[in-house]
Amino acid sequence: MFRKILIYLLLAVVLLFTGYMLFLYHADYSNGFRAGYVSKLSRKGVVFKTWEGQLITGAILKQGADLNNTWDFSILDKNADLLPKIEEAIAHNKRVKLFYSEKYKVLRWRGDTPYFVEKVEVIE
């Protein structure tokens, strides 16, 4: 009897953990876009290699001072076709509009940030 309860309890824990991980993997917290200049794009990681980048989103204050904000993002391997567009924008110093989805938590084997770029538009 005790063994049967222990097996059911273990099965319930495994199912809950699996459901939680599937939720974190697939669910989006938010979607949107950011515009600016990509300043960095690199393939990082020791065990899990991921594409990581940084976007500079500048703002001009009333006094005319320049305020630089940076935004870190990740690119999944399935979206690797976006890399040439980003590399070209970096090479020609062009502004880009990055469309992204934000996940609830960072899963290290997917990327260093919760922001995953899904589409790129070069702003002329």
C-alpha cells in the first residue's frame, strides 16, 4: 500500500514538473518591438551555445543630452535566418526594429535573456 502511494506521488511530482517546464518553454509573458542600433552580436556559451546581442536605444532629453540605453536579447537557433540582416545592419550602421517575445523565466540552454527576437526590420 505504501509503495503504491509513493509511486503515485512520484508520478504526480514528475507530471507537475514537466507541465511547469513546458509552460516556461512555450508561454509568452509579453510581445513587442524595440528600435535602435545593434552594437553586439555573438555566439556564447560553454555547453549550450546561444546567440546573444545588444541593442542601443538612444533617447534625447529636453536639454539635448544624449541618454543611451542598452537592451540585451537572444536569438534562438530556429531563427538563425535573422542573423544576416542584423549583421548587415551592424556593418552599415543602420537602425533596426526588433520584434520579440518575452518569456517568464530564463532557461539557460535557450539564451541568457528572457527576450527572444523573432523578426527584424531594417529602418531606412
